[in-house]
Amino acid sequence: MEEPILEVKQVTKLFGSNAELGLQLLEQGQTKEQLAEKGITVGVNRVSLDIRQGEIFVIMGLSGSGKSTLVRMLNRLIEPTSGQILIRGKDLLKMNKAQLREVRQKRISMVFQKFALFPHRTVLQNVEYGLEIQKVDAQSRKEKAEQALELVGLKGWGDKMPDELSGGMQQRVGLARALANDPEVLLMDEAFSALDPLIRRDMQDELIELQEKMKKTIVFITHDLDEALRIGDRIALMKDGSLIQIGTPEEMLTQPANGYVERFIEDVDLSKVLTASHVMRRPETITLDRGPRVALQLMRERGISNLFVIDRSKRLLGVITAEDASEANKTGKALSDILISDCPQVPPDTVLSDLFEATSSTKVPLAVVDEQGRLLGVIVRGAVLGALAGDVGEMEVKQHELHS
Amino acid sequence: MSFIPKIPLADWIEYIVDWMESNLGGFFEGLSKIIESVVEFFSWLFLLPHPLLFIVIFGVLAYLIGRIPLTLFTVIGFLLIDNLGYWTETMNTLGLVVTSGIISVVLGIPIGIWSAYSKTTHRIVSPLLDFMQTMPAFVYLLPAVTFFSLGVVPGVIASVIFAIPPTIRLTHLGIKQVSGELTEAADAFGSTSWQKLFKVELPLAMPTMMAGVNQTIMLSLSMVVIASMIGAQGIGATVYRAVTQLKIGQGFEAGLAVVVLAIVLDRFTQNLFKSKKRGA
């Protein structure tokens, strides 16, 4: 496990005049409502989490859950009432103004819900802003800004004013402005919420692509579960200022921590979230140096009609059927003669909705293979429908090799 | 209420004015010299070219700033003033207005910014501005004369007191109107307070601030007749003289000159900043 880039430790934010009292009351286990009666609003309630290098960490919750407050404490736009925030081990809350500015200029950039572009500056000048205030010379900041614009697909739009651009393009400018500083961490506060659904989808895809290219650490705030599941490597669900559950999208869906999480995920379209790796089973395999007789024997034992053939490093070579094996047994052919090498294969992150067609058009089970061509599991026809009916609990193949 | 003795407010004020006069006399004298020389410089500058040359210069400026109607109005209006024989007086008045306009902007914008940043300052400044705008001008004209003696300087001071409030108020408003998201963005990228002010807040507040400056110039122009009562030279003095001598026709002529100057100044200040905005 990599060292976390941001560590949030027991961070609390209370609004109101009597924060000291509020902290004590929270420690005594009083609820948000009880504190509200005393005129203290709980923004964030003792949240602890680690954000790892290079991941997209989604903080999700409904409005009023404290997610926007939490993300603003990560760059101290809002001062926490208590707790610790470490960036690469350094305490953000102990920094003086100059050190904090340095962090904001070079290490943590932010993208805003309503874009927050400066309307009096051109697109290029907007992107240059972060470099300009660092007093980077005009030539190199222009180059960097143009690179950032190119990265978000807005090459040649630099001379336009922000209000001449569509919403999606404006947010690309917002993204470019944040990337131009080459920060380690991007904070994205409901960055796509103001966009049309279709454009939002595109932006999500591009963000994932960008992140793969640039390996930034992204903290993404959203109230939209589908968005969280689509882009998040890990998701933190918040309610009333408290953290309810942290986990991968799969964990949130398959092992909800409590009833609140369950209700939250109730309406999710599972076919777009669950992937091949969720529904695959352990494959029955054989290596090529065995004979047809062994293969037949194995199939009979397991009650199946085909076997996947792999080499010693578990790479998939193909599939053999019971019919062919019994034929080969009679005629004395080897396994390699009856191998069907063009059997259907899918990568483990294929979503279920893309598996329907593949499973219905083939006689043999679908092989799930990784990038090296190694066989991870198989998907039998009924498993896809079973999973959609909520039957992912068995999940016997919580394959360790998948996550290693 | 007779059991409460009358508060001797009048005595207090007189005492304060006396005290200021005897203790701060040197300061007022120095200030007076500076203001007087600024007004004289502008009057000299405006009277330096021949009226026709001046009119051509203003015509070209009007054309550059904006529109042909403004150019026509400027040229015809100024020609009329020259024709009626009020050129020198009008230019003296322009010098006074420009001086009090500059003083108002130089003082007003920082005060406006300060009151936008500090609630306490705003709480103190705001009623003070009400006071300055509603207190009849004659009331502070007298102490102004005591401090600065007769002439153009108390006129400038009275104009500034009367005319500075819109600049302060609209600077305050302009900065307050800058959306919280934008100042937050400026902070999030690590701007210093000065960078935030000069790169984000002031540019965005500029149109509102300029509406204030425009109002300030109009108000200080409206003070020229009152200023002439304490010896400020210019077209205001002509109006004042004509009215006291019941020369209705002459009073009307001179009044027309004020109107022409007012409209030209108003359109100039308005359009100047619009065209700037377009160019940015």
C-alpha cells in the first residue's frame, strides 16, 4: 500500500460562536440536532480518511452532508475547528500564510462547481492566473497555459472570453486552470454537477483518461451516486457531517455498511456498475500436456462440458469441449488438435450491460482475461442475470490476484 | 422636557473650529497652497490652447471614445460657449471640477475599498457620508472659509465633501458585488490579498466604481454656483452675479454653459469606461 498523500485526522468543523463547547458535546456523543438547539451547526464531524497517491477519491453525500466543507478544509479555504490535516506528512493547519499560499499555488488546485472563471480575463489569462500570481515570466506561463488548454481539448480557444463558451467548455477551462500549476492534488467540488447529463458523461470519461495520463490525485465531490461509481477508485459516503462508509464502488454496492448506504444505492443501475470480475467463477482448467482422457475425466467429475486450456503462467490458450475430447480420445489425437483458440474473451472491468450480448451468443462460457492474457475466471450464462437480481453475495471469486 | 438643559452643541462646534484654526493653521495653509496650485495648473492647461484648437481636441477625443452624436454635441456646445463669451470662466470651472474630481477619486476609492473589507469602517463611514450629503452646504462653507480663507480652495473642499460619497459608496458596492466564488477561486490559487484586490476584485468592480466617479463629477459640477459665493472664480460666479443683479438673460446664458459642460463631462466619463471594458 502506498503512503497517503493527504491524511485527514479527526477533523471537525463547527459553525457558531461556541465551538469549544460544541467539541466537548460531540465527544460526549451528542447529535447534530442537539447541538443545533444550542446554536452550533455541525459542518463536519470528526472525519478521518487517507487519500492515496494517484487515486480518484470521491466524497459523496446529499446537500448539507458537509462534503463541500470537508474539501474546503483540505486547502484551508475553511479553517477546521479541530483535527489534523497532513499533506505528505506535513501539518497543513500549522502552516503560516506564506507556506499555505505556497501549497495552494503549487500542490493543491481546485475546480469549482460553477466554474468560477474570471469574466474579465480571456480563457488563456484565466488558465495563466495561478502561474501569474507566482510571478512566472510571461513567456513560460503562456506556454504552460497553452499546454494545459491542449490537454483539455481547448487548443486555440485562448483568446475567447469565458462567457463565449458553453458550460462544458467553461469547465474545461476551469480544469485547465487547475492543471496549469501542475499540482499534486486536484480538488473538484461538484465540478460536473452544473453540466448537462451527456456532457457530464463525456467529462467524466475525459477526467479518467486525464488521470491515467497525468497520475494526479483527485478528490472529487459529488451528490450523484452514478458519477461516484463511474469515476471513483474509492468512495467516502457522508451524512450529517459524519463519514458513513469508505470503500471501493464494489464494496459500497455489495457490502453496504448500514441501512442508509443501502437506501442510497438502491436505485443504482447494477448493469452499469458491476463488472465481469464480480460475476465470474473460478475456471476449470487444464494444461496442454495432458491427454484427452484426463480432460474427459475432469469434465465428468465437475459435471461440465468444456475446459479452458492454459499454459504454465496461466495464460489462456483456448477451450476444449467434451464432444471434441471424446472424439480425440477415440482417434488418438492430442489436446492441441482439438483446441478452439478463438474463444470469446473479455477484460475484467467490462460492465455487465456489455456482457449480455457476449454471453448469449456463445456456447462456451466467457473467459475473463487480464492484460497479460492470463485467465482470471469464467462467466456462465446465468451469472449475469443472477447478479442483476441482486445475487452477488456469493462472490466466491473475490480474486486476490485481481487486486495484487 | 424643560428639566433637561439645552445641550450647548453650537458652543462645542465653535470651540472645535476655533481650536482647529489656531492649532492646525499651518497645515491648512499648506493644504490650501497645494489645492490652489492644482486648480491653477488645470485652468492654465485648459486655457493654453486657443479655444478652437481645444474644441478640435475635444471633438477628436469624443470621436475616439464613442459616437458621432457626442462629437457633434461637444463641438457645437463648446463653440456656443465661446461665442457667448464665457470661455475663460468655463475653463476655470472645468479646472475646479477636475481638481475636486481627482481629490474625490484619490481619497474615495481607498476609503471605499477599506469599508468593503472592514465592517467597522463601513459602520463609521456610512453615516458620515449621509451627513456629508444632506448637511446644507452653506453650513460647512463657513468653516471652510475660516480654514482656507476666501477663494477657490474652500470651493474645492466643499465640492469634495458634497461629491465624494458616490465614489465611496459605489466602490464599496462594486467590491461587495464580486461573487464569493471568484474571490474563493483567487484564494484557492494562493493569491495574496493585494493580488486578489488588483487582479480580481478591482477589475470586476470597475464598472460600478466608474458609475460612482461619474456621479461625483456631476455633483461637484453642481456645486460651482455655491462655491462662487465664497470667491471661486468661474462660470458659477457669472451665474451668481447675474442672478443677484437680476440679469435674467445673462444668468440663462451662463447656466447653459454649465449644462453643456455637465453633459459633455457626463458622456465622456460614461463612455470612457465602457470602451475600455470592450477593449479588455
